Amino acid sequence: MTEYASNKNYDSVIATLNKGERLSERKASQVAFMYSSLRAELAIEFDSLSVTPTAGE
């Protein structure tokens, strides 16, 4: 088990993703689950992530 898989929310996130409509059978190597202050939740599968700061932030 990886450190990601040991997270107590991991199974919940994977279950949420499995309920959704997939465009392909391929699964990404990373999973992120984001929560907003408005109680919206977003589950994302991805292989790589690049963060670029913008001016003024």
C-alpha cells in the first residue's frame, strides 16, 4: 500500500470516481479530492500536475 492508499479518504474517493461516467477504461496514477467552502466536491484522476504561479499572487 502506498502512502496515498493509506489515507482514510482514499477508498471513498475511489468509490466516487467509480460511480462516474468514464470516457475510457484507463485509470490515472494519482488521485485528488478537493472540497470547497460551498460543500462542492471534485474528484480528479491525473498522471502529472504542473503548478505555475501567476503575477501578483
